Amino acid sequence: MTDATIRAAELLSDHRASIDRLDAILVYTLGERFKHTQAVGRLKAEHGLPPADPAREADQIARLEQLALAADLDPEFAKKFLNFIIQEVIQHHKLHQTEGA
């Protein structure tokens, strides 16, 4: 192996270690986020509020788009990601609604 190949392998290993740490952060962050959205779903069910809040969702998507731009992340990807999360949250909220019925 050449020195350049060895150095490239070291850099690759460093990048992968960072990616692994960031994946862990994402998973724990999503776990914490879903704890709160579950609590919101229970609260909505207790008070007869609808599972979805289109105005809040639109605000969140716009806010996330701005955050994505600031973070040099493709805003379309960020919107798709948040839409996926929102749909999952709404399904949880609907489940709370049916459980409370």
C-alpha cells in the first residue's frame, strides 16, 4: 500500500466514525421528538382536538426549509424528511384518538 492509500483509508475511517456518531444522534433525537409528539397526541385525544394541524405543519416545513438552507442541506430533502415524520406523527395521533374513543 502506498502512503496515499493508507492516508485515504484513515480518512475514510474517520468519516465513517463521524457518520456513526451522527446516526446515533439522529436516532436519539428522533426518539426524544416522538416522546413529545406522543404526549401531544394524548393531549389532543383527551380534549377532542384533531390529529393534524395543517397550519402548524406548514409553519414547521417553512421553518425547516430555512434551517436547511442555513445548514447547507437540500431544502427539498429536508421537506421530504419532515413530511415523512409529520405523517408518522399524525398516524400516532389518530391511534390515540381511536384508543380514547
